[in-house]
Amino acid sequence: MPMTWRAAMTTALYGADGFFVTGDGPAAHFRTSANAAPVLGAALLRLLDRVDTALGHPDRLDVVDVGAGRGELLRTVAALAPAELGRRLRLTGVELAPRPDPLPPEIEWLDTVPTGIVGLLIGTEWLDNVPLDLAGAGPAGWHQVLVDPVSGIESAGPPIAATDLAWLSHWWPDQPGGPGLAEEGAAGPLPGARVEIGRSRDAAWAAAVDAVDRGLALAVDYGHLRTGRPIGGTLTGFRSGRQVPPVPDGSCDLTAHVAVDSVAAAGEVVAGVAYTLVSQGAALRALGADGRRPPLTLAGTDPTGYVRALAAASTVAELTDPAGLGGHWWLLQPVGIEPGGLLPEQTAAGTR
């Protein structure tokens, strides 16, 4: 029976037999920044150190990973943290999948975001998996796009709600039928236009920011801006490392890029503090990630060290490649702390 894409994605990804709840986890199907754990973990520890300083080095410092997969990133943070910091860390993974085994006992495992966070909340490729509705355009205007959860066949549903229409009008206006793109004399969107309604992502991010008492909320994800939304949207599927049609039957990942400026604005309203939006490459470079190859002379004096340094440089190159994982956006939303100094080289660029 056809249903809205948001309902179908919710069941397919997070239901009792959902893609993210059962099986070996996301790492078995696609590579994310979190899978490059040592490099990303080291950069996050540098960022966490700056957050810790801004907070005045509290007795308890939270690191909450929303959409934690199987705990890969938290394991790395626990392993790399200096002893003094490690004693104060409270590490929490938020995931609907059962607690992975084995997982260090110092990592707490929850199915909802805890409140009262003092420290760092991070969502790495979390928001792109927050279920959302799709809208299609017909002669009468925007309507819901329905989908059969078994076959993936789509059909036209009822008109979209007024709140969704308001979101589209403000955050996704430059579609066929929008200003400057409509046919002469045409009213409303051209039939066949298709968009993704990001209100559910805005709400999810606002709730995550609201769970932070003091510190920083960080989202790392693929996304786009109001001035360059992709025509037709980006909804797709992934299974075993391959892109596949987005059929919401629980057999594949279902993902759509994030309207990062809309999400950022929603979080800023909650926090009351300006956000910073930069590319992953810029963020990692500001945090000291070095993608340069180590000097060849090191191979003669320390072959093992050379191999480790070469592997790290290769991973940094992967994480900063704008055609791949470097295409991620980093959205930094401070809560109760000043935004300056978290990414010193990027304080002016991308700050609202």
C-alpha cells in the first residue's frame, strides 16, 4: 500500500527489521568520514580541546555521537584521548541498533539523545538519514509523493501541507516553475518538478542542539545551499558499496543530501548563537590535519613510521577531496560559548 516517503523511510531504516537496526551496520555498506576514525578522531579531539577550554575544563565533558553506527568513532576518541582528558570524558553513542559487542564499558549506549550535554554533540552523516517527505508538481501545484514500500513504485498523493509549502517557498525556491524558471505565463511549479522537504531534518537538528546545555553541536554531512539546490533532489540507496535504486524495503540505505542552511537556521534559533558552516576540507586543515606525503628520507630511518605517516596522509587526502568525502559540510553550532576560536582560520568565513 502506498505511503509517504517519510513513513516508508522510517520503517525501512529504523523499524524492527530496519537497515540500521539489524546486520553489521553502515560500515558494511558504504564508507563515511567516521570510518576514517583515527584521522577524524584526532581532529575531533583537537576541536574538543578547544571546546573544553571554552567551557573552563569541567569535571565532566560529554561526547555524544548521534547515529553512532557500531561505535567506531567513539572507540577512537576513547583510545586517543590523553589521560587527563580521558578521566573526565563521558562517551555516549546514540543509535537504535542494540549495543555492539564488544564495546568498551566506558561508552554508554542509548536509543535517544540525552539532555543536559556539556561538551560536544556530533552527528556524522546522521541528518542525511533522517526520514523526509518528497513533493512532486502537477497541474494543481505541489502534491505528496507516495511510494510502495515493496516495489519502490511512486504515485501522486494529496496536496502538501501548508507548512511544507511555506518551507519549500523559502528554502527550495529555485526549481522548475520557480522565479525565473517558469514558462512564460505559467503559474506555480512546472509539472514533473520534484523536491525533498527538509522540515524533519530541521526539527531533528533543533532538538539535538536543544539537548546541549553548554558546548558545541557539530553536524558533518553531504548537503546543498538554497542558491544551488539539485533539480530533482538527491534521494538514493546504497547496498554493499554500490548505489542502488531507493526502494524502502529495509534492504538498503536510504539517503538524501541535507539542506544545510535550513538546518543551520533552525539550530541557531534554539541556541541564540551564530553558527559556522565550512567545508570538511577547510575544517580539517584548521584542526591540523596534514595531507602532505611524509619525506622519503623517513623511509630509510624509520620504515614503519613512514608507512604510518603515508597511510595517514592518504586518509587526510580522502577526507578533504571535494569530489568525495571532502564534499561534506561541517555545521558548528555553539551553545552557551563564544563561537570564535573553535576553528580560528574560519571564524569569518561562513559565519552567520
